[in-house]
Amino acid sequence: MRIDDVNRSPQTQATEKANSGPANCGPGDKTEPAGVDSTELSPLAKALQPTDPQRLEKLRLDVQSGQYKVSSAKVAKAMVDDALQQ
């Protein structure tokens, strides 16, 4: 948790944020030229990508509209099953 010092000037905080980019990474880190953003997904993140985008969109709309209902019994059973498998 970060707590900003209210006695510091906003200019100091903005300067710190501007200077906390890739240039301040540790040794051995890959750095990109200034102004270039890049990202790379881990194999785990790639494996977790949705396989059914239509279903995901339907779930998103149901949650947004308040229509998505979670079965507490199913959640509890899944948690117990997962704990017993480990």
C-alpha cells in the first residue's frame, strides 16, 4: 500500500511518476527504446485465454445487467473438491 505525502508538491510526484518507467528496471532487464510499449504473455496466460468468446460476452452482459446469479452451493462444492485434490 502506498501513501502519498500530502506535504510534497504535485510537481515532485509527477516527476517521480514520469521517471519510474522501464529505464529504472533492474540489471539484465530488456529495455525498449523510449516511447515504445510492448507486452508478452506467459505460456500460462496464453493457456487461460477464453476459448469461447461468445460465452464470455454473454457472461459479461449478464453480470453488467445484474442478471448473473451465482450458486453458492456450486461454488462451495468446487472449493471443497479443489482443496481435496491438492
